[in-house]
Amino acid sequence: MRILSFMLSGFAFVPWVAAQVSIEVVLEQEQFLPSESVVAAVRITNFSGQTLHLGKEDDWLRFSVEARDGYVVSKQDDPAVKGEFDVESSKIATKRVDVAPYFSLTKPGRYLITATVKLAQWDKELSSKPREFDVIAGTRLWEQEFGVRRAAGDTSPPEVRKYALQQAIHLKQMKLYVRVTDQSESHIFRVFPIGPMVSFSQPEKQIDHDSNLHVLYQIGARKFNYSLISPDGRLIIRRTYEYSDTRPVLRIDREGRIVVIGGVRRVSPDDLPAPPETSTPDNDGRTTRP
């Protein structure tokens, strides 16, 4: 009877843990392009009355991804999640992991992602409810191969990469995406949305002597987005311009730099780099500080 009582108490322990500690996967959006970053925010809520010690083991947090249509999602590796931290009782902790590099998410369709957390101090595991998301196919608008500069003194041929602009509808809103890959597109450096766009917009694009991509496109009746993307897929600059007496356009100045002329720059909280709070735009779009 003692053995049976012990076994029953052991089985009862699992639902008790699930009632006091909860795991939830939160996604910033529900639709992604193939190979776009899928950042899963794993939210751990602790009401156990004890402090949870997490992150000591390499496998304290695991993910599984499956397709709704039965498609088997291959897994390349486990995300690096090690890093110790504590979650006190009545507190919530969030661990963010980009799972896209570790799962084959290149086929359009509906997917389910589940997170499992190992509670080593209790020798138990808890899993979240599956979170649904879609991988959608975008429409490629433009692509261009380009060479990446070598370091000074390196005389080997330049590495060839490829920029591509794609559009896709997300929650009834058109978005413009940039995709940076190697020449064969077998290696993807990054896929990410630049921002919303109007359906009739025809993006202007130019590549400068440093192999950066300049993109200017319309996001509203009189608004335009200007973005500068590096050869490794980093968004360096993002600015907003408005149509005034003239429409903003991309041009090459006397020094050979690609610049925006025409229109008026409007300082926005979404600017990169972020503008100082006291900044105000001049009539020619430059930013001045008191």
C-alpha cells in the first residue's frame, strides 16, 4: 500500500506542476515568408511558491514543429538556449529564440510550434499548447546579384551574393520584404519585412559602391519609406519622407553617393537610427538639434 500511495502521489505531481507553472509560446506575427526569422517568445509563469532555476542544461528548453498537412518538418539542430536564470514565485520570465535556422520552414503551409521546458529541480517536463503560424509564398519583384568587397590586400575574386525584393499580403496588408542570399540561394543571410506598402507602389532600388541596397517606396497616399540594407542583411537606416512640392526619388550626388532628393523628411519613432527626442527636420529633410 505504501508503494501504491507513493506512485499515486507521483502521478498527481504532474498536474499540480502544470497548474502552478505554465508555459506559453507567443509569436509577434502569424505569417512568415520562407526562411524569415520566426522568433518564439517562451513565456514561463511561476505560481509554485518556489523559485525556478532554469537554463543550466543545454536542453532545458526544446522546440518541436509540425505541419498541419502532415508534412514532416526536418530539424537541423537544437537552438542554443543555455544560460542560467531564476524565476521567482508570482513572476513571469520570457526566453526569445529564433527557431527558423533550426527547422526547415521553406514550404508554404500551416505549422504548429510547441515548447517544452525541463524543470530539473523537480525532474519534470512541461509543454506549451501548440501555437499555429503560416508560411506564405511571396511574389518576387526584383533581384540583383552583387559582389561583396574583400578586406584590404585580399586579391581573391569577390564573393557574389543576391538581393531580392518580395511582396506578400499579411492580415490584408501588403508588405515589402528584402531577401539576402548567396549567389545560388542555398545560403540565406536574412529575410525580413522592410514595412507596409501600397499595392501600386513601384519600389526604387539602387546598390552603392559598398554593396549596400537603397530602397525607396510608397507606404501611403503621400508617404514614402527609405531603407538602407547591408550585404549581410542588416537594416542600417530607415526614414520616412512625405510628398511636398516634389516627389522623393533616389539620385546619385556629385560625390557618387546615393541620396534621397525631393519631398520632406518627417522624423518618426520608427526611424533608424532612432532620432533624438528634441530633433526637428529642416525643410530639406536634414535633422537639426537645438
